[in-house]
Amino acid sequence: MAASVPVTRRQRRVAATEETDGAAGVSVVSRVVGLLRSLAEAQGSVSIKDLSAELGLAPSTLHRLLDQLIEAGLIERAPHRRYRVSGEFSRIGALAARKVGVLRLARPVLEEVARETAETCMLGMLLPQTLTMMFVDKAPAAQPVPYEIHMHRNRSLLWGATGLCMLAWLGPQELGQVLARGEPSPVDGNSPPDGAVLAERLARIRARGYAITRGEQTTGALGMAAPVFGARGQIVADLCITLPQTRFGVGDEPRFARLLKERAAQLSRVVGSLPVLR
């Protein structure tokens, strides 16, 4: 007689899930997709009670699925026994979005700005679930930059033109959440400014319609960014250029700022015409 093989707790849990779902005619995949969709569409974090009411699933089932998704790195626990999508989930979503929507529409604009400025132009996208941003597309220019630009990597909104440009058009609640994280400078490790100083800086960005920073994300680099708004008038992305500070001439700021604002407004009109996701 063959020796019995010990069954782990995880194997028993998976087998029980498959048996229950098979009997109900609902696959585990369908439940996971529904759960991820609810988390992605939520305005912030959600509780087990909220998810149970929306999806019609028992709290015990939700706990099991959430534990597996946390283990996979797609969601994370939030304070007060709540849940939200993770930065990794947002990164995967941004990668998939390269083929459609904003990125498809933005590509010609990026190439035009790169051609007219001879500098590298990028599209930064806001990740509202994590209140971070990432570069999702880039049009290289005639004059390359001597430093690496990290694509599809979460970045703080507190440092650099692209992050500050988005932060300037977010509400006070989001600003408070970002400041509370206390994310240090990626260049020198300094702490972020206090709320009053930052609020004044963001007000200046809104007043002139663009952000400009020097050496905040990369030593020796200059960044400029103008906001891109969605169908509801909310900030969704920004159009930005980067170049070495040594290549930035006296008359470049007004010329680059005018071009970025014009092209970002053009992109906002196109993006605003897309169907609103519900």
C-alpha cells in the first residue's frame, strides 16, 4: 500500500474553495476579478462589510480571497481593518494601459514636444489608489539625457516637477495623506517641507499653470510639467520634459512652459472626450 502524503493546510483550503465554487457554479477567477474590480473602483480603502454587501460574498470567503491577493502582492491592508489595491496592482494596470486610452492618444503629443524642444518628453500618470505617480511613456529627443529615467516605477508626489504638478491639483485630504508619509528626498534624504510651505509652493504652481524643479529627483536634472485633466476635470496625468540644468538657457523657461501648457491642454481636451469609467 502506498504511503499517504501529508496534506498541508493551504492545500485543504484550496480544495475546499474549488469544491464550494464548483457546486455554486461560480469560479474562483470570477470572484477574484469581481473583488479586484471593486477595490480598484473604490474611492480609497474598503472594509469587509462593504465588499460583502457589494459582491454578495460571505465575509469568510472574502477573508480567504483577500489573504491570497495580499500574498500575491496585488492588494494591501489599510488602517482600521480595511483593504486597498497595492502599488504593484497599479503598476500592472499602467503597463496594460499602454495599448489603449490616454497613452495611445498621448503618444503623438509626446513626440511633437520632444521634436520642438529637442528634449526628452514623458507622460506621468497619477495612481490615485496609492497617491503616487509613474512615468508610463517617453519620447526620446535629439539631445539625450546623461542620466537614467526609470519607467513604470512608483514615485513620490512630494519631489520633482511631475509629482508636484499632480499634487497641486489634488484636494487637501490627499495632500494631508501624502505629507503624513514623510517621504524623504530621493537625492539627499532631507525631510519634506511642512504643510504651510508646501501649500504656498503648490499655489504658485497652480497660478502659473506648470511646475519647474531643479535637482529634486536626479542630481543636475531639471524638470518641467503641465497638468492633464480627465473627463470630470480631475488631474489624471501630466506632460513633462527633463534635461540637464547645464542645457537650460535663460529664455527656455517661458518657451518650454508655453509649449507644455498648450499641449497638455490639447491632451486634456482629448482625454476629456473619453467615456467616463464607472
